[in-house]
Amino acid sequence: MNRNSILINVGKYTVAILFLIISIIPFIWIWSSAFKTNMEISENPFSLPKKLHIENISEVWYKGHFNIYFTNSLIVTIPNVILVVFLSSIAGFAFSKMKFIGRDILFYMFILGFTIPVQAIIISLFYDFQNYGLINKLSGLILAETGIGLPFGIFLMRSFFMNLPNEIYDAAKIDGCSNFRAFYSIFLPLAKPAVLSLVVFQTIWSWNEFLLALLLIQSENLRTIPLGLMFLKGGRYTLNYSQIAAGITVVSLPLIIVYLIFQRTFIEGITAGAVKG
């Protein structure tokens, strides 16, 4: 390895480490503030806690009702992710490998969901859900998030399946496989990187979703984590920065854990699904 190559590699690693530090500092600041008193935060916001005040997390969890909000977010996020991944995988397979009348038109109709922001349909969505009795129900929130998450999921899965050779599908049909059997037994295992990438994307989006929850959920005992964090900041803990930091810590940790679990296949799925389509 010559001198120029060494300098280039050093430069790359230096830039990567710099961006890593910039990305980590906000997390360290918030997480450390969650274990400090308000006095410590006021005196030196960026210092490490002199003593770990675990009672901040406990107070937010119980007195701030984050135990209820956390459970509600799990009830919404898990079915939502399962539905979006399952339906997007089936639709992506159909739009990429199967031939039927109106296939491309139907696909682009789904993709139109990218061009319509949630804010543009929020009023009509509210009245539609009100007519069907889905206001102030977690099932209504699951349904709304699933519908909004499908366009991206279908686009991602179709892009991945388009990269797989058509000969695999033809061989499966010759061997007598039905379309569903070919999808479930052959193509879905091959699509593991894309599926796990979609799991990460949808989990992050659903866990952090605020506007739909604010619109559809009215009861305090049905609030999700983002709503709970808003009322924590704008309610009884307005000036209690340590409690707010504790609430943010509770919100962020599950997403960090999900990403760490699926990080190995996350980038692989994104790059594989972005080659064509």
C-alpha cells in the first residue's frame, strides 16, 4: 500500500469518526441529563451526572404514565409493522413477477401515496374514521398507519424482487408451485434483507408517529409515546428538564435497540432494493 492510499484511508476514517462523534453527542447529552437533577442541568448542561438519579426514570414511568403510553405504542407498532411487511411483500412480489391486466397502473396508483402528504388528507380521514366508529381506538390508529405505510413498503419490496432473476419464478412454476408457494418458500427467504430493512423503517416511523395519534386518540389512557412526551413537556413537567430528558430516553431506547438488532442486514437491504425498479 503506497503513501497516497494510506493518507486517503486515514482521511476517510477521520471523517467517519468525526460524523460518529457529532451523531452520538446529542444522545449522550440527553441520556446523561435523564440521570441529573434540574440544578445540575442549570449549572452545567453538558457535564456528566455526579450521581445517577434513577428516580427520574421511575417517576416518568409511573407518575408520568409512560408505562401505559409505552404499552399502547407496542400495541400499535407491532401489528402495524406485521401488516405493512406482510402486505408489502405480497404486493411487491405480485407487481414484480406476476403478469396481470393493469399491473403497472395499479402499482403507480399505490405510489401516488408518496405524493400526498398526510396533512392534505387529515380532515377527510378524521370524518371517515368517525363514520366507521374508529375514533379513539387503537385499532383505528393501526389501520391508518398501515394504509399510509404501504406505498413505501410496496415500492421497497417491488424494487428488491425486481432484482431477482425471473428464471427463478419460471422454474418454480414449472415445478408446479402456486404463486403463493413460490412467494413464501422461495422469494420471501431471499428477500430477508429487504424485509428487515422495512421492519426497521416502519418501526421507527410508527413508534414516532405523532399527527395521526393526535387526531385519532382522545383518551389519556390510549395515548402513545409521542403524545405522552408532548403532554409531559407541556404539562406538569414543563420546567423539569431532567424529567423531560428521562421521557426522551424512554422513547429513544427501543428504537436504538431495534436498529442494533437489524443493523447487519439494514444497509444490505436498502442498497439491494435501490438498484432498479
